[in-house]
Amino acid sequence: MQARGLSAARAVGFDGDESDLDVAAGLLAPDQENTDSLRFSQKADILQTNAALVTYTRTEPLSRLLPESLFSPVELSVDAAARKEVVAILSATGSTASIEDGILGQLIEELTGVSEVDATNLESLESTVVSVGDLLDELGVSDLTALADEPLLDVLEAVTTVVGEAGSPAGSVIDDLTSATGLNGLDAGAVFDVVSGISVSEDSSFPLYDFVNSIVLNSVRAANQSGAGLLQLELEDTEDLFDASGLDLLGDVEITLDLMVDEPPRIVFGPARQDEAGDWLTNVRAADISLQANIDVGLATGELTSLVDTLSAGLVGVSVLDDIRIPLAVQAGGGEADLIAADCARGDNNTVNLDFDTQGSVVAIETGTIDTSTGAVVPDSLNATILRLDAPLLPAVETCVRGDLSVSLPHQSGVQEALQYYSLHCPDGDCDEETLTDSSTGSLGGLSVNLSNLSLQCESGGAISGVLNTVLSGLSAPVTDLVEGVTGVVLESAVSPLLTSLGADLGGASVKVIGASQQSTQLIENVEQ
């Protein structure tokens, strides 16, 4: 920096010594005591800086006529600081799959009491952006930092006005949300995370979809905490999930999913810079979500009867008593990304480059239920009486499914991701969002489901021998395949897409760049230090 500063100075006529010119990196930010002025603070760590200060010092005689022995020379000094920084607008609020699958509409209906949310209105969220400048003007606040302190309901009303009043498709959705559970008393900081002291162009914008998604999950969290407990979700077309499963004994499957939000996602505005402690200032986190899945697996009577006939040579009759109940508790969260580098646009170039350090979600999948008061998992196990076996001259035997079901998914270590050539300005004023997704997101790579210590003999059945023992031994492997197979399909084809649509990837992490702001280089002479 010193060499480049000296070279630039000499290019415009500087003829002094190198020691006369001092170049220092530091932070140019609003003064804490007087936020209307900027103050420069020199930093030893370049990762904490956003500006450079150039100080020119030289010694001049007080007078050309009077001797220096009588009048000592004076030291003259002048300085100027220049700031240039990219502020990224980031989100991890999930994909629009929650619109396509009806999940977002379900949640809004449940939280607001609206009988039916118009699908067209929901789809309009994808193509609607909110201008930062218009939103600030509508609320009468000076900057985004002040916006984060505004009541959330006031922000909702302002957004409704900005996007076209309640009569427009997008405005209608926002208007419905003003009556959602638990929003009263929250401030906009529940949705917006703004790094203090940043400068964001008022031409910046953010997608309405990400805003609505965050609002909805904040409301779900409030509903969970209000005593209403978990929020039940309905899944459509679940029978199609198992078309390619190849599970011989599989009959009907019923799935209910109950949702708890521990931490909603937020829209983040921040630079690629560290704080005094060495932590990155701009961190975007996925939602922390718990999901309770109750799976009732029915047995295919025809296939089961045929298998028992084969195992017993037709000597044993079989009756189906009950479904196999699989209780699953899934806790996903912790997926996050730090903005660790940003290359500013320069000259006639309109793009910036951004680098991220991502960390995959920590996922816990257990057999059990979720305690609505604490959010903790209450362990449970497989325990169902499923069959009655009848053999000539022998007492009838009831068959149970008891065993330990374990599910594991490897945790992904940190991965660095780069976004190249992201446009600052677009001809239509609406730059495309870019999603950075690590290799594990959505794939459930390494998912392992294991049913161990399986017992098919009910505890009260006593010792079993002969043909009945042969039947139970022959049923062990297909029942194990059935339980493990159904669990894997539900996690991969139902639970994972649902959580991803709400912004909680199973084992992975994704971050959306939904905008970037870079104001013109600021040059300030005689800056306060």
C-alpha cells in the first residue's frame, strides 16, 4: 500500500521523500458520539479495514527571510481517507418449493386464520422486490440500522404500501400476514440483520419472498411458544413417495409432520470484514427447525400371507392386527456462511466477486417425539403388535415389532465457496439471485438407517418352537428391510425437501446472494482520527 501510494503521488507531481508520505489501512465509519460524521481508526489487521488514510507531512521554514536559528521551522501535515466497500444482501430462507408444495400457503392459513391463500398471490412473491430506499422513506427512518429497531407490524404495513397496497397480489399476502400469530411486540430485527455502520445504496432491493418466509417462520416460532405446541403440516400425494421403493411387504403409509421453529432465518446486510475479536461481521444462518414425523406403516396382506404360507408350507394362518409405528424426531440447524472476501467493482466493470466460508447443518435424527415446552427430544422406540399367527394344535401367537432404530447423517466440514461476477446493477433493476450450495445439500449423501436388536416375539408369548419359530425367523429380514426402507424414503423424499424449502437443509448449507451494494468511493480530507 505504501509503494502504490507513493507511486500515485509522484504521478501527480509529488517530489518529496518516501518518509514524508504515510499510508495506513483502517476503518472509516460513523463516529459513535456523532453519527453524522465519519472517523478513521487505524487497524493492524487488514481484515478489519474498509479504507486507507494517506498522510503527507513536511517541514517548512516559518519565513524565507528570517533565519531558522531564531524561528524554528514548522511541521505541516495534511491527510485524506478513502473508503470503498461492497455490502452484500444475503439470505438462507429456503427455496420457492414451499410455494409449489403448498407448505407456505398452509402455514399462512394456519397462522392468520385466512380460509384460503390464493396461489397466484403466493407465486407473485417470487417476482416482487422491495426497494430499500422506498421502504425507508415510507417508514421515515434514515438508514437500515434504524429500520431494524422499527416495530415489525409497522414494517409490514410499509411493505404493503411499497409493493402496491393490499389490492395487489403480493400486497394481499403481506396484508394477511399483519394478523399472524405472535408478531406484535417483535421489531424488524427479527427479520433483518444489519451490520452497524454500513452504507447501503437506496437503490438496493430484496425479494419479497425471503421477507415473507422469515415473517412466517417467526410467527410459527411464536405459535410454538404460546402454548399451542407443534404446528401440524399436511402432506399431499404421499403414496407416490414409495412407488420405486421395491418393499415387498409395504401396504398403506400414513405420515403426519409437526413443526417447531427454534430460530427463524433473517435477511442479512453486511460487508466482508472482521470485528475486533476476529469474527466475521456478516454471517447468514439457516433456520433452526425441529420436525416430528409420525409414520404408520401398514402391511400388504396379500404379500404377507404368501410369505407366511411359503415359510410354513401352508400350515400357519396369519391375521394383520396393527400398523408399524415409526416415531421420528428431526432437529436441523446450524448451517451458516460467513462472507470472508469481496472484490469491489472498478472502472466500467459492473460486477463483484464474493467468497464465503460455509458450514453444513448439524442434524440429529432420533426415534422419539418433541417436547413442546422445551424443544428436547423424548426418546421412544418401535413397539407394535402387528400379526396373529395360528398353527394347528398350537396356541395362537401374536407377533410384535420391537427394536432400536438409528439414523445417522455425516456432518459436513467447512467449505469455501466463491461467487464470481455478480452484477451490481441490472438493466431492469432486478438482479438475479444466486444460490451457493455445498455438495451435500439436498442429496442426503451418507444417510444411514439401521434397525438393530429386532424382536418379533411379544414379551408375553413365551417360548416358540417348531413351525412358528421358522415363520418368525423368516419374517425378520423383510420386516427389517421394510422399516429401514420406509424411514429412508420419508427422510429423503418428504422431510428433507420440506426442511430445505423452509431454509434448513439436512446436513448441507446454502446461502443466497439476493443483492449487493457498492457506493462510489468516498474521499474525505482532514478526517477525524
